[in-house]
Amino acid sequence: MMAARKVKSTLVPALLAILFCGPAAAAEEKKDEEKTAEAGNADDSLQVYESIEVTGRDSDLLEISDSAGEGVTGRADLERRPIQRPGELLETVPGVIITQHSGSGKANQYFLRGFNLDHGTDFRVSVDGIPVNMPTHGHGQGYSDLNFLIPELVDRVRYKKGAYFADEGDFSAAGAANLEYATSLPEGLVQATGGSFGYARLLAADSIEAGGGQLLGAVEGVRNDGPWDRPEDFRKTNGLLRYNRGDMARGFTLTAMSYEGDWRSADQIPRRAVEQGLISRFGSIDPTDRGSSHRYSLVRGAAAGRREVPHAGHGLCARLSPLPLLELHLFSRRSRQRRSVRAG
């Protein structure tokens, strides 16, 4: 009797274990099989590369730059960045943000390290040594319009952040940047781009050997209506001709640039007008607001090349003679501004 009870007492737990644990064990086994199958499929689709190339910055500035806020953005970095506006090239400078308001033909709004620099008041910008900031400008001291820039031709951006560089002079309280054009292209370039809101862009550029040097030429045309109820009708044309011969010790670079732009400004609108349904948020209050701008420049300097950042106190062996002519016209029935600046 005792033996029978003992058998029953051990048999019942065993049957319960088989009843409840059996399906669970089967489920776990099925999951393991599925994981094994997935791993096998992953191995089949896994791509193995012989080498991975990692590209760093253009120059090693260790023990060369005067401060940690100084640097260089090379062409490889610039080519990877999608550009909507030419001024966005400066966003390769860490801490710089570029925005736009009141029409595509106006200068960008600049921010550095969270500070509003307006249209360039405290950030000095130059292109191949030509100063871009406009002094005594009616729309803002240090007005810096980069619409004349052709992004595909920029070879590198040298920047300095902070009030540590007395040689940069006026407008450099927050920092400075110099954009350098290439002297030649590996091959000719023809681009035609189209998009929404009437956007169209045509670019043609090429370089040839001439007179013992390199001759680079480019033409760009852009038009854009934007999303506004009253089309912006922004149109601009850019031209560049650049000749480089010799080296920095015995050579020269001659660069001629031209820019013309016309647009209709959307301008700021009152929020109450939108809330009352008088206009949409893409509308405008004054349909007469518009603007035009042009810039022409000629500069001669030392021959450009693949230069390293100079050591402190040495500087660049170059003498620049910029001859820019800049004008901005802003029109409306309420006011009209015109500013012309000549520098030489």
C-alpha cells in the first residue's frame, strides 16, 4: 500500500510537468530554430568590404593654429554637403547657422555659437581675400551678401572663431572665414537642376591650360518663385573668370567676378492678419516690395596652390588689390534704399 502511494506521489508531478512544460519546451525549440534560420539568412546577405576609407579634415592644425577655434574645411567635406543657398557653405564652420528672410536676394542671417550676427555685423567674410562685409550699409552694418558665390568652385573654407585675431580687423568680433576658389577643375562641369515652386538652375564651368597657367571660367543662372502667394520671381546670374600662374613665391592670380540679382520680397507679415484670414501665411501685405543687387570685383594676388595654414607670425606672401563695386536697391511704396560701396 505504501509502495502504491509512493508511485502515485511521484507519477503525478511528472505527468503535470509533461503536460505544462512540454508545449513551452517545444515553443522554445521552435524559437531557437527560427533564430538560427534568421542568422543564416543574415550571413547570406552580409556584405564584406576589403577596405573602408575614412577621410578627415583637409589639414592637420596641431601645433600650427593659434587657437582651438581655428580650422579648415576641405573640398571633400564641401562636396558631401547639400547646398540650397551659397551662404550655407559657412555652415561647415562648427557653430555657424545660416537662415534667410525677406527674399532670396538679400544677405543671409548669420548665427555663431547661439549669437545673432544679423547680416554679418560681427562675422568677417572674404572670398579669395576680397572683403564681403559692407561698411556703413543702410540695411545693416557689415552686410555680407554671398549670392555671388558658386559653391561647386569653392576649394576650401578657412575659419577663425572668437575675438583672438587682430589681423582680421573690422567685423571679426565673433569670428572670420575666408572662402577660397579652386584654380582648376579635374573635368568640365555642366549641371541643369529643376524643382518645385519654379526652381531652376543652370551651371557650366571648365578650366584649360593657357599661357603656362590655368584659366578657370564659370557661368551660373538661377530662378525661383518660392512657395509664396505672390511669386518671388528671384533671378540671378553669376560669372567668374580666374587665371592662375606660377607659385606663391613667383606667380599671381587674377580673378574677375560678377553678380546680378532681382527679386520680389515676401517680407514679414503680422500674425493677426493671418489669424483673421486676411492673408495666408504665405501671403504679403505690400505687393510693391522688391529688390535688386549687383556686385562686380577684380582682384590680383599671389598664385594660389595647395597651401598649408601658415605658422603664427609668418602670414601669407600675398598682396591683394581688390576693386569691388557693390550696390543694393530695396523698393516699396513706403521707402526706397540704395547703397553703393567702392573699395580699392
